[in-house]
Amino acid sequence: MGQKVKKIAVMTSGGDSPGMNAAIRSVVRAAAYYRTECIGIYRGYQGMIEGDFTPMSARSVNNIIHKGGTILKSARSKEFMTKEGRAKAYENLKEEGIEGLVIIGGDGSFTGGVVFNSEYNFPVIGIPGTIDNDIYGTSHTLGYDTALNTAMEAIDKIRDTASSHNRLFFVEVMGRDAGFIALNTGVGAGAEEILIPEEDLGLERMLESLKKSRRSGKSSSIVVVAEGDKSGKNVYQLADYVEENMPEYEVRVSVLGHMQRGGSPTCFDRVLASRLGVRAVELLIDGKSNVMVGLKDNEVVSTDLEKAIKGQNSIDKELLRVSDIMTT
Amino acid sequence: MGQKVKKIAVMTSGGDSPGMNAAIRSVVRAAAYYRTECIGIYRGYQGMIEGDFTPMSARSVNNIIHKGGTILKSARSKEFMTKEGRAKAYENLKEEGIEGLVIIGGDGSFTGGVVFNSEYNFPVIGIPGTIDNDIYGTSHTLGYDTALNTAMEAIDKIRDTASSHNRLFFVEVMGRDAGFIALNTGVGAGAEEILIPEEDLGLERMLESLKKSRRSGKSSSIVVVAEGDKSGKNVYQLADYVEENMPEYEVRVSVLGHMQRGGSPTCFDRVLASRLGVRAVELLIDGKSNVMVGLKDNEVVSTDLEKAIKGQNSIDKELLRVSDIMTT
Amino acid sequence: MGQKVKKIAVMTSGGDSPGMNAAIRSVVRAAAYYRTECIGIYRGYQGMIEGDFTPMSARSVNNIIHKGGTILKSARSKEFMTKEGRAKAYENLKEEGIEGLVIIGGDGSFTGGVVFNSEYNFPVIGIPGTIDNDIYGTSHTLGYDTALNTAMEAIDKIRDTASSHNRLFFVEVMGRDAGFIALNTGVGAGAEEILIPEEDLGLERMLESLKKSRRSGKSSSIVVVAEGDKSGKNVYQLADYVEENMPEYEVRVSVLGHMQRGGSPTCFDRVLASRLGVRAVELLIDGKSNVMVGLKDNEVVSTDLEKAIKGQNSIDKELLRVSDIMTT
Amino acid sequence: MGQKVKKIAVMTSGGDSPGMNAAIRSVVRAAAYYRTECIGIYRGYQGMIEGDFTPMSARSVNNIIHKGGTILKSARSKEFMTKEGRAKAYENLKEEGIEGLVIIGGDGSFTGGVVFNSEYNFPVIGIPGTIDNDIYGTSHTLGYDTALNTAMEAIDKIRDTASSHNRLFFVEVMGRDAGFIALNTGVGAGAEEILIPEEDLGLERMLESLKKSRRSGKSSSIVVVAEGDKSGKNVYQLADYVEENMPEYEVRVSVLGHMQRGGSPTCFDRVLASRLGVRAVELLIDGKSNVMVGLKDNEVVSTDLEKAIKGQNSIDKELLRVSDIMTT
């Protein structure tokens, strides 16, 4: 018996998210704990192709658990989408003696891992790192909880000025094609309306709802809009539409943007990263491959990478209902 | 069919926690949504005895979702522990036409509710509000997530100064007899050692562990101590003990204290409060009583109040293990 | 001898800024201290015209010192720009027995006050409240210090993601026609380049500077741009220009927007508000008019309102130089 | 003409404070700008004696401006208080070719510099780094503004729980023998009473004042106490005294402690650090010695080190008065 793998590598890939450093730290420390060598790969698949490697010890990840971003940097690699690129990458890993890989990233990054594994039978384990929470097989992706708080705190500040001026604010939050950030920050910030891709409210109904809110005595309002909202209009067009139809409001727009990807991770994200990193290493050492580690019912679980890529998290219907009731 | 209850009351009781205002707001808004009258009771059971009531409308809870503390105030009531006190309280509720009660608080407050119900058959529903996360029947109590982040951010700051001076810090966090805050903030803040009531590490082993950490190249260290730690020594005695046995360290103590009970709630706590408040009202309207609403596997669930009081959440063994690995 | 004024009013006018509530609190408490009645006027000059008044006691400003926005709300009033509007406003003040007015706002609001005083000889005192720091006669306007920190913390988060991806970010901050926020947050956030209205760097030189920074080993960069920058291009055009000329960078844009106007004020702004509010009341009581209270060399000073309106704060040349040296 | 000094060193000494890293960065970048070599000395005077040096380039201070603590670490050195210690230190500096020294620290550290200069005629320039703001010759020391905000935000959280329970809180803040932090955070957090070393209120008057505040309708109160308060009682004894004499209050104590020394510096502290670092280098290069750089009236100024050590900042009488008026 014993460890099936004696040397592993870890990298971050795709868009960065808060908690990636905590996950790197956890992978490196777990490897050290199991007396397994660990190599850091810079800039994801691109660094794998270029052999941009660095050995990592338990001490090399001191003082990073609280940092946003990723010390291993991230990138998107076109070259890795080619057979030649992947061949180079494999050569580099083999030459370095690396026998397994932990990929911290989103579904694009996992797809790369699945292809790589299918071609070279190289063990890969995924850790879901993205603020969008759009990965199947985990209730929370790394960075999602932090992004919720970052966005919500920004909306809290916007509400100060909205309610001082009887203004209506459209605030766009991130989330790609998923409304998780919008729905949760909308409820958390007490928004009057929340527009998400999963539910097409319709412009008419939004207007009706804002008018009702106004009649009920609210003099200022916040509408939270997911970036991937499918109303057919972007946030500026929505604002124009409402301004035309509700001249009693001064309408303003704020696009929160990239700050949502940064910042020191919350306690939840740091603990999650620590738990997932340990499990990822244990799975690799155990000879497992092609799975993603995630959280379900507060337990660490594994999901087939292919399922994780194809599946989709659905928005919580009950929370949608709560959101409606809250804007009574 | 119809609503079994036409007028309800809501109150906060026991120690306050972030998210209580969000829960009050949710109860009031849900009541308004279901066209049920809602009365706010000030200062918990004491206000119930004194008839310290205020009618609440959907608008009376504007702009409180983000506030720490509780606008209904909280108190501990000795009088309610007497039969006479409870009789007065019942008279006041009856006179006001209140037919059901939502109690936001901890297990002491729930015990009061169970007794009251047994005597007067008065419908009561509990919402678990405490930073300690020590209530059975919910994975998260209201305010716990916020307290984790407040404590962790304070420890982050302490680490700045610890690592500038090669110091060892003992940081005491809250949690009564439960180690949830200590374990999670310890992992989140990257503490070298975590002392919790659920696991008696022993002074010898702690010392050994700190010495190992020092030998491994760490020049500063944080030990997170739960207030209810059972080592037989308080945090100051622990510090003295280590200082005597490891003269190479300057040892310092910080007791984080009551700031952990305050602050604006995190997105998680605000969303949780919104969900639990709605469910509590729906249960009351439905004729239910003697249950606590809580979160399990990200779903809102109900638990018998008696079970919630008697049961105990146990600390996550896997996280203990992760914590050990992280301090490699 | 004695007080020349027995009843005063306070209002906030124009764009809101953090610290306005602290200033209202200070004016109200100082009035109470000097046994002077105090009326709050809602929505600035518009509320004055509509007689939207509320009596304020020392207790009515409890628990507002830490709140962003303004509990008296703010507005811009076209009607006050007419003789008729001002006549109505005067009638309302007279009828209420108000003998002096504290205006918390920017130079537009002060201009209204000067005109009003010239027509009705009505005593007015200004407190400079704006995040832009563009008012002559004070080293700091109310809200400026808070806005600096809000913007800087957002840029800190953006840097996390910028440095994870070797990206170049253009971040637009507020400040109207003044570069105070851009220059200070740029230095504070360690920006590679800062574009302000007071200094036209020129696109060529900016490009040169970014290339130098890149050659020197920096792989990511932040350029902070004041909203009133006079390069003839807005922030999106700047980004396009650089992307064309430096294809090695991925360029991104973030407009921080209205969140900069909100949030809980910093200690500096709360203390400043407390000091200015007291002085404003003391001046009114003393029979003074047409002056603005402000801070110079950490002392509270008075400036003629007309001077405050006409004068201009100039950007600190030494800080510009420091900024150049920091980007070495 | 020309630079009088071609190689300098920088170190941090004594208690650390937020902004020290920003100052190190500024010194290093300014040295690079003036093509002057720069050496970092670890652990202050102790590292000087041990020759614990590291060369620093403009790139070696990337990404530290926002970090609390000091990357050069700090220490107190008993050995440097001996002639032999200082001789060793001088030998190390000479051997390394270092011709001037920037000391970031408090008056204890400056005293060491003055003695060293008197013995070896070695050029030293001081940058005032301490949260206590107790150094003559500058209106603000590095870290003071950050500490004010850290302490005030903690008190804001404590107020949440204080006002939920009608409690009276005694909160001890740092400041050694100076009341700057207590007075400013007390005013900023809206404390009902502020106890500072510079003004002995007397226990009787404090009690009277708290009773008055209670009668005026306040149900909860915060008393901010400077650690060096001269009432003859420590914060716990004060609490006991009040609890005995005002049984209507539940009294609690919170000692904020070392978290006040850490955390990411505010914009003010980062900008101040950048300005002072540049000036310190320019002075050294210019052949100056034995001066401290500081801020007066928002201008960077120099003060004789001896004066800086002997002089004392006095508390702002006007702010004391404002504080009294605010608690009306």
C-alpha cells in the first residue's frame, strides 16, 4: 500500500477569486503533511506549457491565507487548446517528475483538465474557484461568499446616497450567466427589485413593482441587476427606460465591476479553501483523478469533473419567493 | 381555509447578535405580506410582562437590515421565570389580541417559550439568534457568520504586529461553551494552535506544538482560545505558562470581547435572517407552534423547540483534522 | 449682552457626503448646549420653500454620527433660483421664528445662501460638505477623507485581480473638476500613473511612463483617472488608446461611481464635523453671517462665503512630485 | 554640488504601526530615484548590531504599501544601549559602506539615533512611526490615523450591543501616556465620557456626568478610557466603581488591545508615509542629520531630533470643549 503519487503540482487558472491563495496554501501544507513534494505552476496552463514552475514548501505559503488574488497568477492559454500545447505541457510535467495536478479554477479550466487527462491519463483534481457560484457539485465556489459581501457593502454605501436624494439606482453586479450574486446581494442589501438571468421579470412588471414600492412610501430604491440579465437591455438601457416612465425619480447607474473579484477572503472562504485543498491532495495521493472537490450540506464531497462541467446549479426558488416578500 | 392566526408579535431575547434586525424586518414584512398584524415587543420577556408593545408596519422596518444590535432591544427577565410574571405576560398578549409569538434568541429564550406554551397553549416559534452557533437544529445561528468575520479580521490585524516582533499572541474569542468561533477563526486566520472546549489538547502538547512550529521556521505565532476552554487555565494563565517555558517568545494576550457581538451583518446572515423570518411567520399562520426554524443543507427546516434546547451541535471532526494539517 | 439669535435651522444641500449626519448632530447638540432652539429643514432649499421643517432636540440626533447620507435629505432646488422661491422660503423661516441658518453643502449651496442673505439680510453660516475637497478656505471638506479611503480600498481590491492577470486597469474616481481624490488615492493605492485635471500629462507621456514601468519589471498596473480629467478622452477612450499601443497588456476599466459618496464616515470626518458644527452655531449666536467654517492647520477658521465660493484650492505640487518618485 | 551620501539604510524600530511598510517603500523608491543604494536593516538596532542587512531595490517594495506591520521587522535592543553594542553596529554600517540612516520609529528609537550620531557623527534622519501621536514636531505620526479608525470601528460595534441592552461600556484604547486616541475616537464614536491622562475628570464628576446622561434619556453609554489614564484606577476598577454607584446599569469592560497596532493603513497614513520617506532621503542626500521629518499644517517640515524627543504634543483644548458639548 501507500501513496500512489509522490510529487504533485498546483495551479490557478481562469478568472481569479478570493480564497485562491488560501487554497494554494492548503494544497501545499497538505502535501507537506503527507510528505509529498509540491510544485507551483505559474499562470495556469500557459505556465505548464512554458515550464514556469517553482518548488513550494510549507513555509513558502506563510502569510498568504488572507490575501486576494493568486500568488501563482492566472491566465487563459490559447496554446493549451492545441494538441501541441498540451504535449509540451505533459513533457514538462513528466520531466519534473510530477504525478498529479490540482487545478483551482472554473469550468473552463476543468475542461482543459479533462481533455489533458483523457490524452495522457494524467491525474487531475479540481477545486472550484470562481466568484460566480456557477459550478455544479458544490453549494459554494471559492470566492463567492467574499464577492457577496464586497458587492453588498458597496450597495450599502450607494443606498446612503440614494436615500439622501430620493433616487433610484440600478446597480450591476457580476455573476456571468448566473444570478446567484444578484439574488443574494439584492436580498442582503434590501433591494427593491432584483433582475437575474434565471427569471425574466419583464420590463412592465419591473415598472409596476417600482411604482408600487413608491406608492407604499419608499422614496428611494435600489435595483440589483445581474450582468447576464436577459431582459434584452443592459443596465444603462434599463435605467433610461425607467427614467422615461417614472420621471418622478432621478435614476442613476453603478456598475460595481472588478473590485468584486478582489479583497481579503471571508472566514467562510478561507475555511472552505483549507478544507478543499486537503481533500484534493488526499484524493490525488489515493490515486483518484477527474473529480472536483466541493461542499454539499457542509460536508466535503467529490463530483466527477465531467458532471461538474455539464451540470448547472439552479437558483433557489425559495429565496426568490423570500425576495418578493421582503419588498412588500 | 384560512389563516389560523391574525395578529402576531415578535421580540428579541437574551444576548444580541448581528442579523436580529434583519430577522425582525423579515417577520414584519412577511406578516404584512400575509395581511397579518404584527406587534413588536421591546426588551424580550420583560417587555412582554410590562406591556411594552409597538405596532409594526412594513415601513417601520425600513433601513434596518444592515444594522447590528436590535431595534426592539433585548433583556434577560427574572420576573418571567415566575408564574406571576408569565401570567402578567399572557394577560398583556391576550388584551392586545396577539395570537402567536416569534422569539429571536438563544436556548435560554426558547426554554422560556416552551414553558409559556405549556402553561397557556400559546403558539411560539423560535429563530436561533446567537453568535455562538451552539443551537441544535440549525447549521448556522444568526450572527455566527458575522462574528466569525469580525473576530478573524481582528486576528488578522494582531498578526501584523505579532509578525513584526516575533511575538506569540494568545487571542481569546467568544463562543460560551462551544468552540465553533475559535475553530473557524483559528483556521481562517491561520492560527498556529486552537484551544477549544470540545478537545482538551493538554498544556504539554500545546507547548510541544508551539516549539515544533518555532523550529520549522515560524517566528511569530497566534494561539486562538475559546472563552470556554477547559484547560483549567484562563487565557492569561496560559500565556504565563508558555512565557515561562518558552522564554524565546514575547507573549501577549488579547481578549477580543464584546465587539464580536456587534457590527453590520454579513450577506450570509442577512439572507439567513430573511429566510427564517418568512418561514417563522408562515408556520405561525399555519397553526404551528413549539418549533424552531433553522438551516440544514442550505434548506430552511423546522425542529421541535425541546429538541433544539436539549440537543447539541458537535464540532466538525474533519475541520479539526484540517486545522492540524494547516499548521504543518 | 447675550445671544443674538434664539432659534436656528440646519439643512443639507447639494450632493451628499459622509459626515453630514455628524455635522447635523453637532449643530443640534451645540444649539441645545447654548439653549437655542433648532429646526431641521428637509431637502435643502426646496424644503425651505415648502416649509418642510422638523424640531430637533439633542436626543433626536442620537445614533447618527456613524451613518452615511443625511437624515435631513438633500435636493437641488430650481425654485430657489427664482425671486419668488426665495420669498416663500423667507416667509416660512420668519413664520417659524428662525433667525439663522446653517447650510451644510458645497459651493452651489453657499451661493444660494449668499443671494438669500443679500436679499433678506438673513444670517447664514456654511459648513463645507462634499467629497471633492474643492472648496476654498478649508484644507478638508466633510466626506473627503472618507471618500479617499472608500476609493482606495476599492482600488486595493482591483489590484488583487490586476496582479493575478498581468492586467492594466484604468480606474475612474470622483472629484468633479478637482484631482484631489485621484492624486491621493493614486498615491495611497500605489498607482503607476495618475491623471488629474490640474496637470495634463499628455497621452504620449502616459504611454511612455507605462512602458517604462513595464520594462522595470512590473507586470500589472493601475492608472487612476479623475472624472474631470482634461486629456480630451474619457476613461474608456484612454483604455482603448493604451490597448492599441500596448498589446502586451490586457486593459480593463472600472468606474467606481456613487459608492464613493456613501459609507460610514472615518474618524477624521466625524471629528471634523463635530468641530465645525459647534463653531457654526457659536458664530450664528454671536451675530455673525456669510462665513464658512473650515479647517486650516488643524484649527477651525472662518472664511467669507464669497471668498470660499470664488477661491480655488490648488493641488499640492509636492505631492505630485512624491507621486512621480513613487512610480520609480 | 552633488550627493553627499551614496548609500543609505532604512530600518523600523520600537513598536510597529500601520504605514511603516509604506514608509520603507517610499525611502527605497526615493533612493532608487536619486540613484542611491539602499540597504534594509532587519529588527532595528538589534539587526544593525548583528549585521542583519538586505539590499533593497525599487521592485523589492512592490505590493507592500497596503500592509500593516513591517517587512523589516522591529525589535527593542538592550545591546544597543551599551557602548559595545553601538560600536559593533557602527562597524557593520561602515563595512557595508552605508553613509546615512533612516529610522522609522518613536522617541525611544530616536534617542538611540541621537546617541549614535553623537558618538560616530553618523547621519540619521527620523520618521515618526507610532500610533500614539505623542511625538513633538509633527501633527500626525505614522499609524495614528489608522489606529483611530480601527479603534472607532470597534467601538461602533460595541455600541450596537450596548444599546441593545441598556448597558454601560468602558472601552480602553491605546495611547501610552497620551490621550490623542481616546479623545478622537471618543468624539468620533459619540462616547458619553472620555477619560484621558491630560485631564483628570475625577471619579465624582464622571459619575455625575453619567447620571445626567441617563436622566436626559440615554439608555446606554460608552466611556472611552486612555490606557494611561491618571484617575488612579484602571479600567476594571472604574467599571466596578460605577457599577456600585449606578446599579441601574449593567457595566461591561472591553480592552481593545493590540489589534489597534495592525491593519492596512488608511489613505492618510499611506500618503503621509510616502511624503515623509521622500523628504527623509532628500535630507540625507543633502548632508543633513539629526532631524525628524513630520507634518505641520499639511506641509512636510523638519524638527531637530532632540527637540522632537524632549517636546510634547499637547491635547487640543478646543476638541475637549467640543467633546463636552457633544455629550449634551
